[in-house]
Amino acid sequence: MSGNRLLNRLWRKSRRGFSLIEVAIAIVVISIIAGFALKGKELIRTAQLRSVIEQVNAFRIATQSFLDKYGALPGNLTNAGEIFDSVVASGDGSGNISSLEDARRFWQQLAASELITLELVNGFPISKIGGYYTVSTNAAGQSGIWIILSGGTSNNRDFSGIISQAEAHIIDRNSDTGNPSFGDVRTLKANGSSSIGAHYDLRQKDRDCIIMFKIW
């Protein structure tokens, strides 16, 4: 019986009068229904967070396969128009991915390779938790290639928040060290991309962080 139907029944009953036991039972039932609804939302969100790990692993495998096949990183092929299609932008071969246009070329060339199926929005893949995946070879001063999940960016350096520390902890402990400032998964404050230290604050629910994944 739904909460609304139960309340309607109690309203009709109230016109005749009802006992304290009936009121107590109604409160318990409504609380259980609300609890199930809340738990369902939590389970859905956890599944979405785990899907981020799956997406990033797919990006990692595709990037390595691209490098093996073409001898260059995605976005850095100097003859991409000849290999794929004239509309696919060629890179400069420098190995650097820093600007927003560099990042768009990365995803465009990777998608054109058909080593992975990508649906790009404004040139970037989207996440199941919302936001965009971008890429940089110098994310927060760290060497290597990093996939960055954020709410968006206008310059590939400053990012808006997308995830809370508690949520980032779920991803980190299931795919890396669980330390926000160490390993191949890093969590940073979106404002200024500053470190949150060596431990996640699991009480922090504000989605004001970004999360980065080293893929190469």
C-alpha cells in the first residue's frame, strides 16, 4: 500500500476516530517506504560512480591500442586527415595535450580510430554521473596523461566541481589507493585544483571536487 493511499485511509478513519496504535503503525509504514526510496537512490548513485571506473578503463585500453597501432598518442597524429577522414583534425606531433583544442583532437582522433565507441558532446565524452571527461598531459603539474572528470572547463586548466569527497572515495578505493593525493586516481578541489590532503572527508557531501585518472 502506498504512503498516499495509507494517508487517505487514515483520513477517512479519522472522521470516525482511530487509536494510537493505528497512528504508530502508519508512521512506521511511511518511514519504511521513505527509507526504501532513499536507499534506492543511494544504490543508483553508487552504480553510476562505479560506471566511471569502467569508462576510464575503456579510455585507457583504447589509448594504449591507438599508440600501438599508429605510433602516436590520440590527438597527436600529424596525418590524421589522411588516415581517417579529412574532417579529423591533425595534431602537431609534440606529445602535449594542454589546451581545450588539444583535448578535443584527442577525443576526435580516438573516436575516428573506432577502437572505442564514443558519443561526444561539444567534443567531449559525457559521464553517467554528469559532467565531461577531458584530458591533459600536465594536469595539476603531474606527468603523464590524465583523464579529468569535471563539470566543465573553458581552458582545460580551471574546472568546475562534479563530485563530492565521499563519492570520490568510492571510486578511488575501488580502483586505486584510496588516497586522494597519491596514485593513479587523484581528487582535487575544483576551485584552483588544490589538494584535499591525504584523506577523504566522508562527511563532505558538496560536489565541489574534480577527479583525475592517469591512463598513460
